[in-house]
Amino acid sequence: MFEHHLFERVLTRANGQEFCRTSYCQTNNWLQATWKGFVSTQEGQYGADEIRRLLQLTKSPYFLNDNSEVRSPWFDSIDWLEHLWLPNIEANSLCYVAHIMQPHVGDGLGLLLGHDLFAGKFDFQLFTTRAEAASWLRECQLNDSQPCVYVRR
């Protein structure tokens, strides 16, 4: 199936190497980000800011975050996510996040899950494949006859 993407942005390092690709997939009605290679803290923050910008632009309640091509520990910015990124997206319509884990999940994911950053903000589910994540988001869309019910703090 052909997917039609809007607002596609490829984030690259100074050497031209891609580390993140973001877009709004009009066909599936969700925002998506695909991360690649070694992602530094600064690159992770830059990519997360781009995701926030797209959320503001599209007002999509659905987000597919794909870390399956990341080859490094998840960027070490739990505090940054909690105190700067999350408060800035809470005014948006985000309700469902399908997160595809990198193949070598380590301490970074344990920190993220143990911290429970997203509780009460949106439904955050972990997957090992893109097919599983996309299937869950489609189920959410089918069952989503009412606006997001998460209480914004």
C-alpha cells in the first residue's frame, strides 16, 4: 500500500548522515518518527522538538515512534523529557504512542518505564515490530469514537 506523507523532515548531522526522519502519514492518520544509528542527547532533543512541532501542526492523537534502527543506548534525557518536552506537548491532542524498541534494549528503557513519565498523559505501548505497533494504532483508531480522555496535568 502506498503511504502519503506530509511535512516530512529528514534530520541529519553536519556530515549529512541521517539520524531521524519525521512525517505525518496521511494514509494512516498518524505522526511517525524513525530514528537511526547512534543518537546523541542533543540529536534526541532536536528530534523530539521536531516531533512536538509536528504534533502542534497536525493535532494528530496518534504517534508511531520507531527506534528499531537505533544502535546506541536511548538518549539520556529523562529529566529533559519530563520537565521540558512533556509540558510543551500536553496542550496538543496526543493520546496514543506506539513505541518500537531498539533491538538491544538496555537500562535506558528501564529508566523510562520505571519513571512512568507518561501516566495520565497518553497511552504509551511498547512493541518489537513496526507491524505490531501499526496494528495497535489502527485498533485505537477503530475504537476511538470519543476524544482523548486523559487528564492533562
